Amino acid sequence: MSTSSQATTTNRNANRNSLKPSSNVKSKPIQRRNTTASAVKDHTTVPGRVRVAVRLRPRNAEESVADADFADCVELQPELKRLKLRKNNWDGETYEFDEVLTEFASQKRVYEVVARPVVESVLDGYNGTIMAYGQTGTGKTYTLGRLGEEDTAARGIMVRAMEDIFADVSLESDSVSVSYLQLYMETIQDLLDPSNDNIAIVEDPKTNDVSLPGATLVEIRDQQSFIELLRLGEAHRFAANTKLNTESSRSHAILMVHVKRSVKGRDASHSSENGNHPHMVKSLKPPIVRKAKLVVVDLAGSERIDKSGSEGHMLEEAKSINLSLSALGKCINSLAENSAHVPFRDSKLTRLLRDSFGGTARTSLVITIGPSPRHRGETASTIMFGQRAMKVENMIKLKEEFDYKSLSRRLDIELDKLIMEHERQQKAFEDEIERLATEAQHRISEAERNYVDSLEKERSKYQKDYMESIRKLEEKFVMNQRKNEEPHMKSNTEIPNVSSEEMADLKKMLQKETLLRKAAEGETNNLKIQVAELRQSEASAKTEISKLYKILEEESHQKEKLEGEIAILQSQLLQLGLEADETRRHLDRGGGFSKEVGARDSLTSQIKHQQQVSGNGEKPSIAKLFEQVGLQKILSLLESEDADVRIHAVKVVANLAAEETNQGKIVEAGGLTSLLMLLKTTQDETIHRVAAGAIANLAMNETNQELIMAQGGISLLSMTAANAEDPQTLRMVAGAIANLCGNDKLQTELRGEGGIKALLGMVRCRHPDVHAQVARGIANFAKCESRASSQGMKSGRSFLIEDGALPWIVQNANNEASSIRRHIELALCHLAQHEANARDMISGGALWELVRISRDCSREDIKTLAHRTLASSPAFQAEMRRLRLSH
């Protein structure tokens, strides 16, 4: 019975514009925004489901030879992102994935849909994981690690991811470092330094981050260096030749790429270099650094010892590989079921991948499968691993840090520049003041000299004039005295007179001397004023120097304040980290839960609950119910009056019947009889569909086929087919009849009870799955008839031709659906092997289809069978000669 496992869909995590939170080893909403030291939110995270893609490997030469009927166990529907795993020749299970990649998908296409979203997230500051899982020999190493030196189109995910990283980073401000390791026999070894063969895993008790401090970490600057490292690592990796793969990896390879990027445009502009005001230093913010890690894991392939042929040491290697993969599967199951305990510590592989599943990394998983039905069990296990991985939710975190060391260095540089600038300014001020003081002193001294010289000159001039005046007066006095002594004087008693002109001259000389003295005094006052101004300028310069000293002291205080703020920021960072841990513990206590299904009061409620679980394809819960309740009690519910109970019960029985180990127990307990009775007594089409599916599962066993025929199963299935309208019901009924058609002993009885007509009657439904089951039944019937005819047990025309199947066979011989066309081509070849059918086939147009098959069939075995059949039939040869046909 077909089941679908549909995963929860989330927003495309590859959209880089939706991944912009920032934190200092903290996280915040995935939106691009400016971040300051005081506004960083700590605990906000966003869910990111593990994305899973499936890739089908093309057939190899051995599979093409071994699988004679080319019955691939896998059918892809990439446009619907579906995969159909054929359970047997008539039924299969359908699964949905995030991406379905056919055998023709290019390496570039695989990288675009699987790895590019993760690489872009790493470039934005998120941890990322890309992992390949699958059976050995299905192409994991080809998908991840192919270097593509001969053919660039064959480059794997590792090489293409590094090309994108180098295209986006700046080698001036960013750095890219690489470690390449292998996990071999539970020992971590360094592929870049083989002597380093026992590397320890270190876990941070606060953040649970896993690191490998002992691994070689190489900083690379270009793509060629990375290729050389990969080539060196691959040369040291363990590989062996097994029956399944000539170069089977015997270890898990782990490539770790550490990307450190500086976030630009987030710091406030500082101005020391540009000559702006020194107080702009206050606006400096810590630079943001994003650290992300890309982990690419090439898992060793799972294998079965009987198929791989491993012996001796290779057997021990295979056991170690399978144990580590089993531990990884247990962790995935626990995470998918929201279990309270996840056994990460059971293996070093699960410890290394702790952040990739259920952690903070964005994870993409590519599962690789092969088409061969010989390995259907391994393929089914791989698919179920991918389905469970799709249920794992990671909480994506952006890794950002404040670069306090860089900020401190910048502040020290700025402070040193400010101090040097202030020293230069102070020296310039002091030099200017000294120059002004010297100039003022010179001017004062010169003014004083000029004043003294002027005073001396004026004094000398005044004294000279005075003496000249005295001399002139004395001379006049002597002259007047001589005149008075002459006898012609009238009287000795007369007083000598000074003329008025002489008195006027004396007054003028005195006035002039007074004016000169006043001018000298004015000049002296001016010089005194200039001296006062110079002294005032000197005082102003001293005041300015005092201000500069104060500014220098303020800058020193500012430096101390910035150092204090840095210390506060560091303490806040520590506090925020502690709060983040406390919140994380609180969320873990409140968010994680495990729902325990309590004891049910009735068997009916147990079956309903377990049927809801089994509806998601989880058979272990059905097996658990089988063990707890018992088959007989489950079968008793098929007769319940409650239709809902009957539906749930028959679904449980159908799921049990899908396992070969349960089929004998179901038949012995009367389950087959009960299922046939449900077809007869109920009218519910859901019950008909599920019961028919269960009968089809039981009909794969030859003994059960005879029991179905003995209990009138063909009549009941024919009646169900006649009344059904649902394509899925018709597909189940057609599948059951098709299984019965493959039994040589039941040919006549099956035809007599209307089995062939019932099969042909179902072609009224246009659904291709129904037609595929009808075609399979016709092919099975024709094959049995051909075998009986060749053994002489049957003669005459085929029952298929007698019941009118030939026109439908001819009409669908070239059907577009490969599942229909393959069975019809086989049926035509088997019918043509019996000469009694030749005439009807020629008249019905089947000869033309046989000729086409012998020429153009893509299946080499069918093409050969058609050619041989035409060559061995006289009737066909005669008709071809008449029509002038060749084959």
C-alpha cells in the first residue's frame, strides 16, 4: 500500500536578504538592521529545517546486465519533487523531498539546489553544513569531492563552494582558513598532517560549541591553494576495493572552512585623520566581525557485509562505519520525534555533527541512491533517513562579535594622534607667545630709548635755546649798560627798558618750548599705552595656554572615560552571555517536551492511535502494537459494528501484511478469510481499497494465492472492481489479480472465474497506475501461458486473445508510460512465442508492434526476445516477406 511522507515546508532559507541578524556570540531576528553595543538582542533565533535532496545514480554496466527485466526500483517525478520506491512489481511508496535530482542532473545543478543556499548563509555569518549520505557506490564522493581538473563541469560541491567564497570575500579585510579531517575507526585524523592521528574533540560547556583545537588550520588566499590541499587530503584518505565499489571510502571525510569577515558601514565616522574636532572620537563604535564555519561531510557508505564481501581488516572498518552511521540515525530519530534525550555522545561522528542537526547551523543533506532492485533494502533505508532528517528543525544563529581589541587599538591610535597634535599646538602657542613677548619687549625698549633720546634732544635744545636767550639778553644788557654810562645820559636814575619786540620773541620761545614739552608727554603716553597693550596681549596668551592645558587634561580624562566604557561594555557582554545561557536553559526546560501515550482503556483506542502513527510510515509502532495487543484481537475488530473501528483495524492488518514475516501469521489466524469477507459484506470503498491492498500483499506468496482462489477470491475481487470508482481501489484490486496471474497452476481457474475479464474491465479508469497493474497482470498471464505451451501442457489460442485482450495490448504497446509499455512489450513477445496465436496477432496488428520492438526497444533483452520470436515463427516470416519487412 502506498504511503507518503510529506515534510514540513519553510521559507527558502537560501534567501540571503532574509538572513541578517547580528549578535556578539548572540543572535537576533533575521533582518538586516544597524547594531549598537547597547541594543543587541540575545536570544532571538529563527527555525531552519534541514533541507534534503535525493540524487539518483545512473545504471552501471553490471546492473544493466544483471537486471534482465530492467525493473528499476525507483521512479522519479522531479517536477513534483517526488520519488516512488517500488515495493514489488505492483505497488510502491511515494515520498516527497525538497529536491529530486535525476540521473541526468549536472554537478552545477546539484550545487545550485543543495549547496549554494548554505554557502550564501556562511558568507552572511551563519554556520552551515553540507552532507552526503547513502549506500556505498552511489556517488557521494563524486557529488562532494570531485576536483574536476580534467573536466570543469564535473567539479564537486567542495570546489564550487570555495569558488563562491573567494568571489565574495575581500582578502584585505577578511580571512578564509581550512581544515581537512577524516574519522577512521572512531579516531579523528588530520588529512593535511598524517602524523597528527588522534585529535581530541573539545566542547564548550556554556555554548555546546564543538571545536578541534589540535587540527591543522591553513589560511588560504586563492582557489589553486585550496585544490592543492584537497589533493593532499585525498591522497591520505583510506579507501578500498569492494564488490560494490572499486574505490570505497573507508572513513568519513570532514572539510571545515572558517570564514571571518568584517562588517563595513556600521561604524560612526571618526575624524582624527580628517582633521575634524577631537570630540568625534566619542562616536566611535566597536567594529563588527562575523565568524562562520562551513562543514562539508562526505560520509562513508553504508554496506552489507554479504554484498560488499569485506573480510579481515576491511570487515572491522565496515563495522565501525555502520556503527557510526547507526548512531547518527538514532540522533536523527530522536530529534525528529522531539525526544527529551538525543544520544549525541554515542559516536564521535554525532559529536562533530551536533551543531548540524538540532543545533544552530543551516544544514543541507543530499542522499544518494541507486536504481537497482537488488539493493532495494539499502535504498529504502537511505530514503527513510532523509525523510526523518527533513523533520529536524535547527535554530539558525548569526555569529557576530564586537572587535574590542581593534576598537582599543583604534582608540589608542586616535589618542596618540590627539596628544601629538596638542603637543604641536602647545609648542606653537608657546613659540608664538615667546615671539610676541620678545617683540613687545623690543618695542618697549625701543620706545623707551626713543623717549629718552627725544627727552634728551628736547632738553638739550631747550637748554641751548635758553642759554642763547640768556646770552643775547646779557649782551643787550651790557650794550644798554654801556649806553647808560655815556655822558650823554640824562640821568643815572633811569631804569633800563627791554623792547616789546624782544619780549614777544621771548614769549614765543616759551610757548614753543611748552608745546614741544606737551608733544613729548603725548608721545610718552602713547608708548605707555602700547606697553600696556603688549602686557595685556601677553596675559591673553597666558590665558590661552591655560585653556590648552585644560583641553589636554579633558582629553586625558576622555581617554580614561573611554577605557572605562570599554570595561563596562566587556562586563555587559559577559552579563549578556550569562543571561543568554540562562534563557537557553529556560527555553530547553520549557520548549522541549515528549508526549507519552498513556495506557488506553480499550483496544479500539490503541489501534486508532497507532494507526495515526503508522499513517506516517513508521512501522515500528505497528510492530509494537502487534506485540502488545496480539494479532487475534486485531482481527476481531474487523467484525466491529463501528465502521471507523473497522477502517483503522484493516489499515493495521494491511500494514502488517506488507512485511513477509507477518503474512503467514495473518493467514493462520484467519486474517485472509476476514479480509475476503470484508470485500463481500461491506459497502465502504475505503475498506475495500485497504482490504484489497492487504490481499495483494498476501497474494505475493504462492500458497496464499491458492487459498485466495479456493475461497472465491477472484469473484470477490472482480465484484469489487466492478463497483469501485476510486482509482486507488482499482489499482489495489488490479495488483492483487496481477499477482494471481503469475501462478502457473491457477491459469484455467482464474480465467474461468472471470479474472481476465475483470482485469480488462478496469481499463475503463484512465489512471496510469491502474493501467500499469493491468499490463503487469497481462504480462504475468502471458508468461505463464508461454511456459505451459512450451512444456506441452497447453494448446490452442491464448485465453487472453479469446477474452479480447489483444486490441488493448496492441493499442498500449507504445504507451508513453514506461511502466505500462515495458509490461505490454513483454506480453506481446510471450504471446508471439506460441504459433497458435500468430494468425490473430497478424490480423490484429501486433506484428507491426513486434517489428518495432525488435528495432527500437530501449530494453536490450526485450529487443533480443522480439527478434528471436519473429525469426522462429513461420507465420510471421511469411507475412513479413509478403509485406517486405525486415527486422
